[in-house]
Amino acid sequence: MKKHANGSGRLPDRQLKSVSYAKWGYFFIIPFFVVYICFTLVPQFLTIYNSFFENYRDGLNEIGPNYVGLDNYETLFTADSSGTIRILKYTSNTMVMWFIGALPQFVIAMLLAIFFTSARLNIKGQGFFKTVIYMPNLIMAAAFSMLFFTLFSRVGPIQALLVEKGWIDASFDFFSHRITVRGMIAMMNFLMWFGNTTIVLMAGIMGIDQSLFESATLDGANAWQVFFRVTLPLLMPIFVYCLITAMIGGIQMFDVPQVLTKGNGAPNETTRTLVMYLNGYLANKNYGMAGAISVIIFIVTGALGGVVYRMLSAQYKDSSRQRRQRKGDVI
Amino acid sequence: MKKVFAILLAALMLLSVVGCAEKTPSTPAATKAPDKPAEQGKVFNIYAWNEEFKGFFEKYYTIPEGVTVNWIINPSDNGVYQQKLDEALRNQDKASADEKIDLFLAEADYIGKYVNSNYTMDVTSFGFQNAPTQYEYTIKAASDDNGVCKGVSFQCCPAAVIYRKSIAMDILGTDDPVEVQAAMDNWEKFDALAAKAKEKGYYMTASFAETFRAFSNNCTKPWVDADNNLQFDPQITAWMDQTENYIKNGYTLTAGIWDTEKTNEMFKAGKTFCFFGPAWYYNFCMNNAMDPENGCVGDWRIVKGPQAYFWGGTWLLAATGSDNTDMLKEIFETFTVNEDVCSKLVSEQNQFPNNTKVVEKFAQDSSYGNTAILDGQNDIAIFAELAKDIKWENHTNYDQLLNEGLQNKLQEFYNGSVDKETAMKNFYNYVKETYANINVPEA
């Protein structure tokens, strides 16, 4: 191994040169690409293709496919009688619900990750805590949603408890107020995902060289300074990864609101997400419209992912450049 | 050594991929259906949306030896059952004999979609003859536009008002069905009674949609006209007006028709006077009333109510391509012409069977009474009168999702989260989304 690392320039070793493990690497990843192309890439292109056709079922009969150009997209962006462009409404619903769930998710996950990895706190029984906070993620989202529905329903225990305490009126309905329904959905997403984020962020923090923290402390940095000047910049790649995957998951939010509101997105469709909209069209196999929505979701996801990535990784690059510059100054 | 290992691993992986690929083409070989028509299949597949018929089937039908019956059950909500069924039917040709659907269940709201397709077959093709004892409308519903019958129903579904005896006593000073009926034999009287109930601290009904079927199954025009325009029958608008009034005055609850909040009202502690339903309602919806601890068995009576109507009904349809036609014939006969089974459906299950002869027998029998819930009142006699008037007309294939959608969207208006205009706009959007071919007034 050491010989190898020293460079083959000095020792012309024919045998070593001929063994290239790289090609085996390619060989091993073939199955993934085959599966990916068959089950993801091809359907993706088919979806785009389908979005240009009128194709749905009337009863058991298939209507179409008839080529209609961009008609499906035009329908999507046409305002209804009250002047609402529904896809925009659902996009903003999705984003709002994701954001109010993701904000506490990242704040708390970051806090926990720091606590758990802190050498100074040295928390005991980490395995237990990590398991517990990850637990909600093991429950099926639909089942979790059903649980919340039962808990907060008009005849559920929460309602009964709050009425008894006199905090809410007996006629109060958690499911007829935008803020409570959205709150429940965000709460569930938060509960399900903060454990996962904590564990990923912890792994990220543990990958940072401990001596950096030590030297920062020795130099007199306080906890805030250590966090903002050492932990965060070095954690940025993992953080960006977490944020982008969470966001993609957020845009595809479906099962929690679907089950909680029985597919209605009540009240007044303010909790209806993009994928619920898509699902509405699939009731009658309307592949044209569903395809068009999918394409929009794809574009939105790509655009947002790109923006977040650029914004945060630019910052990360900036800070590492600054560090390098500072180092240069010292030298 | 490493190289050998690497090659081995790579070969293994490749093999697994090839292995998967090889497996796929081998399946169609098994799909060759036996061509001999006389030979009967060994697997009988039934599609259903709940366990109701399964219970009767397992109890009253003897499965021929060597045949396995598979139940494929998907919930009806949001059209899931229809979606799954449609997919399976469209693949019926390609499915192997043992995977083909033999029998599937369909509800009044969408039966037309299936009987008017080639996915169901003429019952006479396997020797079943509709008997004169079957209710006319059940045959009409299961027949296509040319009158070819594709299946049967094991029940007839005239519906009535099921009320709480003790509450009637409190409001009207009597619990006698004749007098209670006299107090609610039209909608004006029913509304007036609702006000009285409210004064005494009761709800007239427990769901905003409780009376929906009483109106909607008396429509004089279908949901869509010949040009596929959505239209509102005066009966539907009458229901909307009544409900708006009931909600405003607190005569009913904002719960949906299947919600726990509504069914909880059937407990003894419930404050609701009337429930609307046919005979299947007892077993299917009134479990809380029959609860040994908190229920109130025997505190119920049945009357015709303000308007005769029917609600639902489950039809058994023969799927084209079934290789178990003998069994289909037997099942159809068991649940329609077999008087013994039809009698047991009444005496053991409190159902209202699709056999006029059996119905008459129970209706005339002064010793018969429904003891499960009505404390011995002869409900068959009341249902038998109502069943005579049931007509099958003005139905469309879209009824289930339109009825469901209208109720769901209006519920938000009734519980105060949106105004009526917004609720209707949401309904129109929903229709447009669900059925691209229906023209809605303004979306």
C-alpha cells in the first residue's frame, strides 16, 4: 500500500499499472443505472410526453390520447371564476406548510446535534435518545396522520380536554381553521423528520476535526463563535444536502394532508398540496393533466434546489476562501 | 485473489440482473387460458369494497369442493374501489384464468358504468333466469341500455326514518309509529318537528347529509344532461336549502354522514331524534346503538318519514371471462330465488331481501318482528310498502363522486369555514378535475 502511494514513477512496476480497479467500479454501478433508466428516467420522459396529450377515462372508456400541444398547461394556469390560479394556490400551500414544519425541524435538529456531539456536555445514553427521536419516522405517515385525525377530531380526546379546561368552545373544530390544520400538518412533518435530520447533522459534526473545536476554545471563542465560525461553515455541505432533500420531500408532501383532510385539503383547499392536486386528476386517469402538473413540480423542484444550492454553497465557498485568505495573511 | 473475487462479485450481480430479466417473459406462458368451456376454474375472485356481502356469502353459500374464493377488498372512498376494479377489468383479457375476476360488486351510484360495458356478461349466457320474485328496479339497474341483464342484487333498499322512541315520547308525547309518522309525513311537518326537537334540546338529525338520499333519489333529472352539462335537480337544491336552514338553527350537526361524531349520536346518551336508512343500515351503521353497555337496543322504531326513497344497494355482477360460470349461477340463485336463504337474511341478518315472496311472508306474519333493534316492530311490512314504489331512473355513471364531492365541499360551508359561493366554486373545480368531460357552469 505504501509503495503504491509513493508513486509508481520511481518504481516502474508493470503489474501494478495493469490493475485498474476503476472499471470494476463502473461495472458494479451498472445495475443501479439499468434500474434507474428503466424505472425513473424513461417514465420521467414519458410523463413530459404525456403532458401534451388529452388522455383520460370516461367510465371504462379511454378518451384520447389526442395531441393538444400546450393546452393542459394553459388549463393549469387559467384562473377560475373567482380569479384564483389554483396551481399557484396549491404551490404556496405546499411551501407554507413545508416551511412552518421545516423551520423548527432544522433549528431543533441542529441544537440536538450540537448537544449530542458536544465533548463538554458529554450526554449519557445517546443511543437511547437517538432511537427515540428517530422513532416517529418509523410510523407510516398515513397512520400517523390518522392518529392525529383521531386525536383532534370533534369527538377526540384533545377536543374534550381543552373544552373541559375551558380553553376552547365546544363548537370549536380543529379541521375548519386554516391555522390549526396547517399547524397539525407541519407538526407531523416536524415530528417525523427532526430525528432523521439530527442524526445526519450529527454525523456531519462528528466528521469535523475535534482539534478545531479545541483550538477555537483555547483561543477564547465562546460557544456562539464556535458554532458560527467553526461548526456551521464546515457543516455547510451536509446542511445543504439536508435542506435540499427536505425541500424535495416537502414539495412532494402528500400522504399527511391527504389522510388528515380526507383528500379535501380543507378548509377551503388551503391545505391542498401540489401532489394532492395531481392525485385528483388521477382519479379518472387523466394522464394529460397529471403529467402537466408533474412537469411543473419537476421544474419547481429543480429551480428551488438550484437556488438553495447556489445560495448556500456560495456562502460556504466564500467562508472557506476567507479562511484561506486569513491563513495567507498570517503567513 | 482480489481480481478473482471482483470477477465473481460482478458475475453474481450480472446474473441477478439477467435472472430478473429472464423471469419476466416466463409469466405469459402461464396465461394460456383453458379453452374448454365446460371446465370450471379452481379459483374464484370477488372484488368488493367492504365485508358486508362476504359475511352473507360465507354463511349461506356452500363453496364447491376444491375451489378457493379470493376476496379483493378496496375501500369505496374517493373512488378507490372503482379505480382498482377498472384496472383489473381492463387487464382481464391478459390475466391468467385463476387471476381473472369472476364476480364483482357494484353500488347503485355507479352500476351503470359496468353494466353498459363489455366487462360484464349476460346472466342468461350461463343459464341464470331472473325470477318474477325479484324487484323490478333491481333488474333494471343491472341491465344495459338494451335490457340485457348482467347481474343481480341480493337486497332491495327501500329506506325510511329510524327514530328514537324515548325522544319521540319527550317531543311529541307519544312514541306510536302511526302518530309519529303523522307528525312528519311531509317536509314542512318534518321541519316544524325539528324546531320542536330543538326546543327540547335534541337534534333532528345527526349529520348535515342525513336527509340527502331522501332528496337525491327522488330526482327528476340526472346529474348531467345529454350534452354533458352539470345540472342541479330541484330536489338537490331543496336539500341544500333545508340543510342550510337546519345548520343555521342548530337542528343538525356538521358531521359527515359516516363520521364518528354522527354515529356516536346513536349511543344511549345521544341527543338525535331521527336517522335515515334502509335495512342494511342496522348492521352497517348502527353498531353503537347495539352496543351492550352504551347502546339503546329496543329504543328504536321505524316509519316511512316525509318522503319515500331508496338508498344504495349492492349488486353482484358477472365478469366477462369468468371460468366459474356454474358457481356464478349458483350464487345468483342462492341470494335471489332460494327462499330459505332469503328468509334467513331477514330472520338472522335483518336484511330486506330481493324476493317478494319471502318479503310478503314476513310482512303478513304478525308474529314476526325485528328484535335486534326495533323491539319487535315488523319493519319488513313498512319496507315492503315502500319497495313497491322504487323506480330506477335518472342515474349517471358519475353519481358516486358527484354526490360525495357536493357533500364534502358544502360541509365546509356548513361548518363555517367558507361562504356558500366559495363552496360551490370548489365543487365546480372538483367536478372539472374529476371528470374532464363534464361541463360545469362557471369554471
